Amino acid sequence: MADPRPKLLKLVALKRQKAEQSLAIVQTRLRELARELDALQSELSKADQGGDIQALMLASRNGHAVRVLREMDLKRSEIAETRLHLHQAREDLKMILNSEDQLNQMGVKS
């Protein structure tokens, strides 16, 4: 019967690759959310930077600022949730890397 350890090392390597991809996806999503939040903050600050008082009154009456603030709160909560996913993805990758190191220390060759 063949030694199952090389297959185990390949399986761990595949899991590592998947974990690295998941981590990259979560990091990309976090960067996207941060850019979206920055855009909303910029939009809100542009509305605050003076200009036509009638335009500000109209925007206030139509709830533009309230909508932008609500969207900013949603983005912040999405960022917080994504950070939790990022932390979990890092922990998963650490665990897989530790398993790979243990197999390498045991002298398992692929």
C-alpha cells in the first residue's frame, strides 16, 4: 500500500492555495468598501462646502444628506463584517501553513 503522506501534503497545498485565494478576495472587497466609503464622504463634504443656499435647502428637503449618511453607516457595517471575514481568512491560512510546516518537519515529500 502506498504511503498516504505525499497525498496529504498535496491536499494541504491545495487547501493553502484556496485559503490564499479567499484571503485575497476578502482583502479586495475590503479595499472596494473603503473606496466606496471615501466616495460617500467626499460626496457629503462637497455638499457641505458652501455654494448655493437654495441647492443646500433643496438637498436637505429631499433627504440627500440623510441618505448619504445612511449609506455611510451601511458601508461602515459592511467594512466591520468584512474585517471579521478577513481575520477568519488569516486564521485559516495560519492553520493550514502550520499543518504544512508540520508535514515538512515530519519529512513528508510530495
